[in-house]
Amino acid sequence: MKLTADLECSGTPGLIVGANGVTINLNGHKLSGSPALDMTDVDGTTIRNGTVAAINVVADNATNTRFIDTTFGNRNGSYFWNGTTSATFVRSKINAWRLFCGARCHLLNSSFTMEQIGATHVVIQGDQGTINGINHIGATQIDVVNTKLNLLTLGGSERATVRDSELDGFEMITTGRIELLRNTFTGGNWVGVHKPVQGVIRGNRFEKMKSAGLLVDMKETLPGPLLVERNTFAENVGDGLRINVPLPLDITVRKNTSENNSQYGMWATAGTVTDGGKNVSNNDALGCFTIVCA
């Protein structure tokens, strides 16, 4: 199906998808209505090359939906998609208050500004050269890969992976397993890990934060080991790495470098973490505390 003009349907649905495998080419036009698009119990819908109007999409158990080269929503829109609904956005623009996709939500090479995004599995990968903004990502599983993102909080109940990306500092309120791999974090207060987790924080650069580069301050026993290794903590206003926990936890710190931090390069509450060795401090104002730095 291809539109030849804007389709504006006040008080009635713009389009109702009632079969599997439907492709809708908006052909540069705008689709609107109440709702603009209704997809229920269908699989394999593709919408491309146009604009879908704000807050007016119904998606219930609509699997494998794809939006390609589509402008979607406006800043006041809230999208709650139910059941097994799954959606992939490719080279699209999303401007919404909340987007909850049901089973799966993939944002690929897209630009977006949202307060919240949620699904059982959220994937954010690639971008259009701009820094995208989300205040909160919430899911069972989260993957943020090779993108630029201004993120306030991230909460995954089973696994949260952030790799090869550029991010503002943020708060991790996830539980389960975390993987922070080869990212650059800059500009926020800190990257804060606040819930008991296991996993690895490896090969990242934490720089120019307004407080600590990386703050680990869980108050409970961890579900498994947490490894902090081969990271660089540079030019932070406070400490480069600060591990502020009240009891011994299975945290190992090794092979990290801190440089030009305004307070400690690496700091940990005495007797709470394992010093794995080969940590290096260069020109930090106060050196290191309880973690041995060459």
C-alpha cells in the first residue's frame, strides 16, 4: 500500500492492519487518526518513509513490526503497547514522552528524545550522529551498543550491557548482571552503580565528571563477583574511582589507571574490596586510598 497524500482521519482510525505481512509506504506523507494506526494480532507489518501522528498508535500482540525512515510521535505522546508486541525502528525519528513496546523494542540508527522507554528486551544501537536523550530505560534485558546517549537512569532486572558507546554520566539501578565495556563516560555527576550486581566494568574511560568518575555504593551482598579492570579515570572533579560500601563484597579492582583527578585517583572503604594489582595513579591530587597504585 502506498499513500498519495496525507491521510488525516479525525475521530476514526487512519489505517487498520488486519493481515500479516502488510507493508505501508507513506511515500513522504503523514498518517493521522484516532488512532492513526491500529495493529492487533498481526505479524510482520512494515511502515516506512513518512510521519505517523502523535500518541495515536494501537499495538496489541503485533509482532515483528518495523518502522523504517519514519518520523514518529511528538514530545507529549505516551505509547503503551501490550502483550507480545515487538517493534524495530530503523533510521527513524522518535519524539515521545513514554514508549513501552511490550516484548521487544529495537532502536537502530535512529534519533530520539524520550522520558522513558521499556520492554522485556530493549536494544539501542547506532545513531544518526546526534546525542540521543532518554531519562530512563527499564527492561528485563538491555543492550546499548555503539551509540551516543544522554541517559539519566538504567534499570535492567536480569542483564544490562553498554558497550562501545559515548554517554553522559548516569545511574545504574539495575540488578542481575552488568557489562560496561569500552565506553566513554563524560559530563555528568558520575556513573553510579547503586544496586547489588555482578559482572564486569572493563576498558572504559570515565572523564571530566562533576564528582567521581565511577561511584560504586551498593549496600547489600552481591549475587556474584564484580570485576573493575583496565579502565581510565581522568580529570574528574572528585575521585576517579570511589567504592563506598559498608561491608566486604566480591569486588576486584585491577589494572586501572587514574590521572589528573582533583581528589583520589582510586578510593575504597578499607577491607571491602580485593586489590588485584597493577593499578596506576598519575598526578592525582591525593593518590589512592586502600587500593595500591604505582
